Amino acid sequence: KSPFENAAVLSDSYSSEASELADIEWDNLGFGLLPTDYMYMMKCSQGGNFSKGELQRFGNIELNPSAGVLNYGQGLFEGLKAYRKEDGNILLFRPEENALRMRQGAERMCMPAPTVDQFVEAVKETVLANKRWVPPPGKGSLYIRPLLMGSGAVLGLAPAPEYTFLIYVSPVGNYFKEGVAPINLIVEHELHRATPGGTGGVKTIGNYAAVLKAQSAAKAKGYSDVLYLDCVHKKYLEEVSSCNIFVVKGNVISTPAIKGTILPGITRKSIIDVARSQGFQVEERFVPVDELLDADEVFCTGTAVVVSPVGSITYKGKRVSYGVDGFGAVAQQLYSVLTRLQMGLIDDKMDWTVEL
Ligand code: COI
């Protein structure tokens, strides 16, 4: 029996719990943790393979104080979303891409990783067991957070002797407090997020801790988030703390190329394909910060942020604004195609969605 069949059995046995909608206020969901019913756990030893995981009640986990993830940051995470369709079925978006990205990250971080099948089946199982937490159509999505961590004890610096793969979920709405309104970014030119040869190109937990200082300072000044520059020339765009960036000029949409220091976003990759299918020319290249000055539009992409229009960018005290108030036309068009695909409202010619 596949783990997925187990999930069906398990969620059947909790059918009243799994089939109805959770009793929460579904309007105005933000991006904060709402505890749900189940999480998925699977363990394996260093040098071994993940074999059998299981669902358990969502709650705190126990870790040795000497766990590799706590002491040396040996950990990765992923993010993907499930949407409820009008017919009640649930859609996942490109889960195998997250599985592959976790495997690439695990190689960089000296960790064993679940196979693509194990990852995708575990995601399906977790979503089905928490089905009542998938928001009604149009109210948001279920954010799925897979984690891979060195959970075994180490004292000297070395890969941990044991690993835990865990998935938890939470219903979410808009990521930024601005909602769907444009965000205001500030370019950071002293602190950097990633270095060549470092871990910027994988989704390791430390990449996100590294941005908190600049992000907190920016938020204290009223900005929504920080846009990072490359650390060598201090001139080329990299990414925003939690998402990738795109710059629009006429029919050309440019985005920083994947070269090891920026995260290869799955929404980024999808938007590039969607934009090309809509007749735009998309360039993946070095994008000098100066190009922000005469861009028509700027927008960010990510699983959590989806497609977020940028209203202004401040660089060395100079503020450039885009549009009047609202989405730029290009960001609007791409957002609309992508989200209609993710929600099952248009034909999925790309074969990106997985129906549960
Ligand atoms: C996502 O978009 O899923 C991410 O992993 C970014 C995170 C900082 C919320």
C-alpha cells in the first residue's frame, strides 16, 4: 500500500474532521501560523535512506540540545501551496519541483533527502489529513512547509547522525501586510544575503536568518522589505528577503540569472514560462541596479508572495515610484494567469497542477 492510500484510510477514519471546513474566520487570512490537525514525520540515519514516515498530531517536537540543526544550522525548508477548487477538490502546484529543490539543497548541506515520490506522497498525505484547513475558493490557500533537518546530536562540527523530514501546514492569505497593494522596497548596499560559493542558491534556513537584521531595520523605517545586491560588485540585483524580482521595460521582462547566489524560485520559473507564453521577451541576466530608474514596472514572485507589485524602490536615499496606485498591467496579467491556473480556473496546458 502506498503512503497515499494510508492517508486516505487515515483521513476516512477522521472523516467528520477531514471533510468539513474548520470553524475559523476565513475572510482576511494573513500569513501567520494557524495550528492545524496533523504533521508528517519521517526519520533516517546519516548514510541511510528515508523509508517510512507517518502522520501525527500537530504539536511541538523533541530535539536533543546538541541537534545539528540547532547548533550548526544544518537544515532546509520548502514552501508550496494547496488550493480548494469550486468542486471541493484540492490542487497542488508543481510539488515535484519542491522535492527536486530540496534534494539539491540536501546535497549542498550534506543531508540525505526524501526521494521525489516520497516527498510528493508525504505532501499529499499531509494535505488530505488537514483538508478542513484548506480555505474555501477565493479565500486563500493552505501553505505547506516541508522541513529537512539534522536532528541527531553532534558536538564537533560534522553532519548530524540522524535526519528528520517534517511537513506542517497552515491556511494563509496575503503575505505582505499591504495585501494586494504595491510594496515599498529599500535596496540594501552594506549587508548581503549570499556570496559566490555559499548557500544562497539553496533553501537553507540560515539564508533567511541572515536577512533579518536588514529586514527589521527596513520595516522600522516603514518599508515592506529589502532588495539585495550582489556582494562582489554591489551593483547587480539579487533578490528580496523572501522572493525573486522582475523588472519590466516595454515588452521585455528581466530577472537576475540563477548563478548560485539567488534562490531558483518555482514561482519565478513558472512566471518566466507564463510571460513567454503571453508574448513577452524574458531575459535572465545580470540586472544592474540602475535599470530600476527607468523601469516601467517592478514585481516580486514567490510561493508566499505569489506576484507582488512594487510601488517604489529607495536606493541610497533616492526613491523611484512605479505606476499610480495598484498593480502594473504586466504584473496584473501574469498574476491573473498564474493564480487562475493554480486555482483550477483555467485549463492547465502546462501540466503543473496535481489534483487530490
Ligand atoms: C516561500 O515563498 O514559500 C518562502 O519560502 C519564503 C518564506 C520566507 C516565506
